Amino acid sequence: MTKTNAKTAPPAVEQPAPASAVTPFQETRLPTVYEGFEADANMGFENADADSYAIPFLIILQSGSPQCKRSDGAYVEGAQEGMLYNTVTGKIIDPINGVQIIPCTYNHSFVEWQLRENGGGFRGEHPAETPLRHQTTKDEKARDILPNGNQLNDTRTHYILVVGEDGIPAPAVISMTSTQIKKSKSWMAAMNGIKLVGKNGLYTPPMCSQVWEIKTKAESNDKGSWFGWHFSHLGQLEGPEDGRYKMAKEFAQLVASGGAKADLSKTGETASPAEPGSYDGDLGDEDAPF
């Protein structure tokens, strides 16, 4: 299949500074220490398991997103294309000045969907090494179709902490498919490219030790226009004793242990027909905005 040539768009990732230039990140701190309830910390959550919590997705609103349409029941006051939407809190975030995040861990998988014209719906998540990835054929819309008639979507899932205006980090997930896979690869390469000098020489610091900024950028090709992700490196946390680092490390470990997992079945509910990551893929190839 001949791919379309996308129009020039801003770079998806700003490369990190050399190791010698990586400076501690100190702009946002946790609130003042308050010990009043510390003796009873976590009381009431004893019987909560992974199924007791919903990890919110952080999605980019597009012109066709229901949150942007006044006539839709999902409309959110003030929502505009290019803004970010938290699928659990229902809050919108304007990333025009950047949103600080701490990346925690990452997962690559393939998500199976029943085609929308056949009723739609989530049909399972498969590991990155699944043999199903080699069993697909392109349909007339350039979608990757399995022998059973379902679509298989290459999906990159980033578990992050979003640093709020109050300085308190909160867990979230960014799921990337289609056009945004290139952004995920570039971001992963940039994160892996950060090096520090230790007693044994250069090493790659933990993903969750670094602070990044996310914005959204307008992108387009001859099939349409949409907003995509843009990441830039701000610096690193102060050290292992930084409360934000502890939270990020615990979240990463929770995901690794299976104690927390993004419910990718929800991505079909939040994706608009013009949003990268929508499972129906109506415009086809990886250069199209679905």
C-alpha cells in the first residue's frame, strides 16, 4: 500500500539534554507535611484490590469528540479540540502552557476489536509477541483484519503520574495507536537516551526519575487534521527521597506486579471518530488520523 505523505508537523519529542546538562527538577513540590492522620494512613482500603480502582486515561480531544459537542450528553463545559480529558474525573486540562508528568512504566500490546459495522466492541488484549500480528490482512480501509473478521490494533500504553496544579501527582494512562505510535517510539528513545554518571560509569536512570512536559500539536495530511502528542524533557527529580519519585516507583511496581492495569476496553468508548486511537480506523493507514 502506498502511504500518504503527511504535511510537515512539529517534532513529537524534544530530545533530552546531555547527561552533563541534566539538572534536578525542583519547580513543583508536594504540599506541606501534615501528620494529623498519618497514624491511620490507608485505613479503609484494606480490602481494595486492583479491580477496585479505575486508572484514568488522558486523551486528546478532537473536533469530533463528544465532550466538545454541545448537543451530546457527554459535553463538558469549556472543552475544545486539542485539550486533554481525564476519563475518570471528567476534567479537562488545557495543555497550552504544558502539563508536567512523570513517566512510570510502559507496555506494548495488540488490542482486538470487533468492527463497528459488525456491532463493535473490545475482544481482547494480546501480548506484543502474539503470532496474531502476522495473521492480519489489509481491508479496503487499510485496517489490519484477523481471519475472524476482527481488527487488530498495535497499542502503546504509557503509565504516568500527572502533576496537578496543587503539586500532587495522580496516576493516569496515555494509550497511543496509529499515527501516535511514532510519537511513542520517539519518546521511548528519548527517555532511554538520558544517561547519568554513576560509580561504574554511564547508566540509564529509572524512567520514573525524570519529569516531562506534554503539550498537543495540530497535525494533518491529505486525509484530515487532528491533534497529537508532544513531549519535552524538563529535568530530573531531586533524588530517591523525593516523594514524587516514591509515588512513581510504587505505581510502576504495582503495574509490573499486575496490581494495576489499564482497561483498554475503555479506549473505544472515549475515542471519537476523528481521534488517533479510535478502533474503527475508518481512514486506514498509519498516516491517517485514526
